[in-house]
Amino acid sequence: MVKFAHLADCHLGGWRQEELQKLNFRSFQKIIERCIQENIDFMLISGDLFDSAYPPIEILKDSFSEFKKLHDAKIPVYLIAGSHDFSASGKTFLDVLEKAGFCKNVENWEVGEDGRIKLMPHMHEDIAIYGYPGRKSGMEIEDLRKVYFNEIHPFTIFMVHTTIKDVVGTIPMESIEKQKLPLANYYAMGHIHQRYKTQEANSHYVYPGPTFPNNFQELVDLNYGGFQLVEIIGGNLKTQNIQIPLKEVVCISIEIDDGLTATQKIISELDKFNLKDKIVLLRLKGVLTQGKTGDIHFNEIEEFVRKKEAYVFLRNISSVQVQDTGFETVSLPTEDVENVELKIIGEYSQKNPSNFTKHLPQLMTALSMEKNEDEKSFVFEDRLLSELKNILKLSEVL
Ligand SMILES: [Mn+2]
């Protein structure tokens, strides 16, 4: 019998809030502990071990000491880079971990003259472990269509950090049909932060989910982190998702319509719950007919939640809309958003003639630009500012 653990998406160093960063690491630590207890033969980490290619020193120190425990227990760790710990330069801290002898990166391929990508396995006894890394924004998908294995083995594992079509459903997202991947017995997948498992003939496709939720919504959906424990017994495969409960998550949704009285309403709603030592998630929704979100005293709410001894408090107000925008409400037939915007801007410009209004459509496009995954804030600011300067023809002035 062979027993192994399959982890993915640890995102060590990922949370900004100290309390959650601690839990994120604690969860990873508990998983290592459990794996040593289970006496596994090896561990797989399918990408995004670290939240960035250059994690903070504190995170590295703590991570190395966990990897040392595995090393001392003689448990080999096989891994691939994910979309987060991938770097275009090819240099990441995964290399440092590997050089220290704490893991083996199993990415190993050759590109043929025909452009096809031949993967070579790392052998763990008679188990062949192949790996292909993730890339930024699903760029690995095109390559994965060209990938093949160099030889056939009695048991094959393919570690891959990507999205298969089965998990995305109707969401418009780059994905690959699982049948397009070369044939393996166990697909140790990462990237999609869901617990997902499917089987087709002798092939098992598994996303273990992150080792700890990585954002507000994942805390709501998953509550806890976890990993997959897999046993190969004879020709059969037994897999089990093991979750690591740390702190209870309580998600409270409140509908508000008045920014001026919302603070009191929220506090009296929160007062109905036992928040002690819990991860408290507050989601506000509704249309404000009076006041704005800026009128809500979040510091008062936070103070209240602290008194109720919550472990940590997060809020999400993205579903709150403000009705009164200062513009008159125009009713238009359903058209695409851009046309509606142009009409409104046109009407506004007629009533408020100014040289500035002609820039509005371009400004709106530029300001809806988003920060790229892993882009440094100052790089994004530069990009945004130069865009705005160009539109306003300020380049010479500033
Ligand atoms: Mn991830």
C-alpha cells in the first residue's frame, strides 16, 4: 500500500490581516503534523505554495521549519509552481527550498521541433510523477494541449496547476477539457480553490481546495482549509478530503437602505450573535435611498465586534448601491452599458457645457482598469497615471 497527501494553494503569506495570516499558517502546520502522524510515503503540492514568488522572510523562516519536519520524518515532497509562485524570470523561492533538499520540483520537459512538449517523470519507486507548472492568467492552457508523457508506467500521477472545464460550469474562464490531458491515474490539481473530485474510468481528478481559505468569499464557501489523503491499495485508489477546523466562521448578511441609520441597525443585528473567538464576516447589501456608505461608522462597528471578542472581523459592502447619484434617473430601453453611458454623458454635457466632458468616456474606461494579479501597487499606479495623463494631454505638464 502507498499513502500520499495532496495539497494545493497554500498561499503562505497571503492574508493582509495578521490574525488570518496566522490561521493560514497554522492550518498548513496542522496538515504537516497530520501527514507525519499518518506516516505518508510522500507529499504533493500542486502549486501556489507561496502567495508570491518572493515571500516575506518571516514566512520563509516558518515554512522552512515545517519542511524540515517532513525532511526529518523522511517524507519526500514533490511540487510544481503555481500561478502565484511562478515568476516570468524563472526564479522563485521554490528553488531555494529545493536546493536546501526539502523538496523536488517535478517540472521536467523538452519542447520538440513540432512544438509538442514531452514531459519526463520523477520516479517515486514505481510511481511516475509528472508535473507542469501554472502560469499567470491561464497562460499554461495552450501549452497543456501540446503536452505528452514520454513513457507508460503502472501508476502515473500528473501534477498540474490549471482549470479543467468540469469545474468552471458557466463562468467564462479559460479552461481545458480533462480528456485533452495525457492519461494518468491521479491528476493532482491545484489553482481552483474548491474541493472537487471526479473519476473517469481509472483516472481520478482531484482539487483538494486551498489549505486555508484565501479571501472573504472562500471563508464563506469553504469555512476551513484542508488536503487530500490518498491510498493506493492494489489497483484501487481511495481518496479522502480532510478538513482542518480552526476557528468557526460566522457570516452575517444585513440589508440596509439608509446610510444614516445603518450603523445602529448593524450593531443591533450583530448583537444577536455569539461572536466570541469567531471569524466574523459582515456582508451588507441593499440600495441606499438616504445617505451613502461613507455615513456608516465602521470604526464604531469594529469597536463593538471587538468588545464581543471576535477573533477577526471582515466586511464586504460591494453589494450596496446608492440610489441618489446626483443625476436624474433616466429610463432607457435595455441596451449595452456603453451606449447607455454615452447617452447619459451626452445629456449631461448639454446641460453642463465644459471642455472636460469630452474626456469622460475615455476616463471611465481608464479608471475601470484593474490591478493585475501580483502587480506591484506602484507599477499599477504608474500605468494608471500615464493613461490618465495621455487622455487629459497632461504629459507635458506633469
Ligand atoms: Mn491558488
